[in-house]
Amino acid sequence: MDWFNITLFISMFLVVLILAWGLITMARGGEYNKSNSNILMRYRIIFQAVAILIFVCLLMYKRYSNG
């Protein structure tokens, strides 16, 4: 496994982890959900944007470095 795959896996794993955290929080309900659901959604959106940016940068790097 090269560092491209490891970087992509880590970024996707973090997005899935935050998504699962938000879903579990929403399913449990209660005061924690009311106070943190919006923050968790913002984190998910930020991490998704970073993961897409990493993906695009790695694709560009691979395309231009391998000819």
C-alpha cells in the first residue's frame, strides 16, 4: 500500500466516523443531540470537503508525475 491509498483511506475513515457519531447522537436524542447535532454536521461537511480536496490533489499528482 502506498501513501496515496493510506491518505485516502484515513480521510474517508474520518468522514465515516464523524457521520456515524452524528447518526448515533441523533438516534439517542436527548440534550446532547440538541446541543451538538449542528456542530457535528459542520464537522462532517468540513471533513468531506477536505477529503475531496485530498482526493483531487492526489489524482492531479498521480496524473502529472507518471506522465
